[in-house]
Amino acid sequence: MTRMNRVGWILGAVAVAVFMVMGADLFAQSTTTNPFKPLYGWGELPEGREWGSTSSVEIALDGNIWVAERCGANTCVGSDVDPVLLYDKEGKLLRSFGAGLIAWPHGIDVDHEGNVRFQTVSTCASSPTRS
């Protein structure tokens, strides 16, 4: 057996051993129980409105839930619905805002004082012109 053949066999054996060890870890991860369960029907929306791409969910200090949702689609451009929604724990809509101002809601953050910040990639409003 030539030196190249021996090196090839050794590298192949090492690759198989690594695959078997990593494969065992991946298999163990895929057989664990997921502690999270979907709550179908949670989060009422106004009549005639459907959920779109939900880009962010954040829990407020009082336990209410902020949601950034892309107006029943994947963008809010041309939409007249509010993309930022506040729910109580049971899924009742408490308030919403942002219609016509937010084109693509991207994230929400609640800081340690309860201040809410949301991120958007762009806006629907046109920029003021300077003369």
C-alpha cells in the first residue's frame, strides 16, 4: 500500500468517526421534546383582517404583548392597517398604531423602564422637500 493510500484511508476513517459522533448529537437533538406549543386562534384581529408576516414579538413589563406584523402580507406599502399591535395575555387587542407610516416593520424592544421602541426598514411617508 502506498503512502498516499494509507493517508487516504486514515483521513477517511477520521471523517467517518467525526460524522458518527456529530451525527449522534444531531440525532439526540431531533428526538427531544419541544416545550413550546402553538396556540391556534390566539390574537384577535379587526374584522376582515388576516395575519401576515409577524416580524417581532416582545413582552411588555406589565405582561402585555407587543407584535410587529406586516399588514396581512410581507409589506405594509399601500396598506391602511396598523402594523404595531398590543395584546393582553389572552390575545385581546388593546391598541394598535402605525398605519401609513411603517412600510416594513422589523423589530420591537421593551427596555427595563418599559419604553417601547420599534424598528422599520423604510417608511411610507414621503420625505419633506426643501426649497
